[in-house]
Amino acid sequence: MIAALARRHGGAAFAILIMSSLMPVLAQTPGIPLPQPVIVLVDSQLVTQQCLAGQAIRNQHDQYRQAIQTDLEADHRALKQKEDELVREKAVLSHESWQAKARDFEQHVIDYNQRVAHSNLAIERAYGVAMAELWRDFTAVSAEIAGEEGANLVLPIQQAVYLDPRMDQTQAVIERMNKKYPVIVFPPPAIETDRSPSAVKN
């Protein structure tokens, strides 16, 4: 549970839970001084943009989206052909027959729209899984470097109004991540659908 919260909230929830668990202990042992904060700063956005794993995640995300888009385009063309056929047949079919074909076409449109939605959701879920792993690695590396620098607190660099450049450990985090975690596997999107993907092609 704690690990899941840490992944979801970038470690913030984990820190809050740990501090909450320590509060009763600290309250029962007065006189123990809190450590003076020794801070390093990291630009997490720059890390995810420039590290090898972050670049790989974005590339795989784009590749999956392009592949699914190509597949969906075939269904879209099939729907367009059915629509054109329906327009032509309106003048020659009976009202009842045409209405039946129109209802069938509407169901195909609904199926297609659902498939588009399911595909997009599957990609974003897979992307979220990959990014959660990237953030977990980023948190671990940031903690390692902070410890090596004698720091006990890592903060986003965006919160700093002024800083000594020596406090910025962004590049060190990028280099360490490239060595320890150069690749993160983007899980194949699991597309859920109630109807066959080829339904609109029939």
C-alpha cells in the first residue's frame, strides 16, 4: 500500500506516511532536536525529458499510438463506405429496409467510437505504468545522490527563487539514471472491447 502511494504521488505520500508514523515517537521523546535541512534541488521535468528511459517511453508511446491509429483508419474507411452506400440506397430501398440498414450502421459507428476510446485509454494506462516506474527510479537515484552530497532533503528546483548552483543535482541525476536505468519497458496496451475489432469491416 505504501509503495503504491509512493509511486502514484512521486514519493510525497510515502514521506507523509513516514512522518505521521514518527510523530507519536517524537512527541514522547522531547528534547531530540530535528536535523537541520541540507537541501539539494532537482528538475524532475528535465530529468524525464532528457534521460534515456524517459525518451524511450515517449518513443514507444508514439509508436503504439501510430500503430493503433493506422489500424483504426481502416475501420474509419469502411464506415465511410457504408455511409456512402446508405445514402445511395435511400432512394431505392423501402423505408423499413433502409431504416434497418441505418440502425445497423449506427451500431457500427458506436462500436468504432468505443474502440477509439478503449484504444486511447489502453495507451494512457500503459504510459502511466511506464512513467510510474520511471518516477520510482528517479526517486531512488535522487535519494542516492542526496546521501552522497550529505543532504537530507530533495526539492523540485522549480520551487527555488534563488539557489547556489552547487545545489542543483539535475545533471547528476540524469547521468546516474542513464547508467542504472537506461531502459524501461513500455507494457503493450491492453485494449478492452465488447465487440470484434473487425465488426465494422463486415
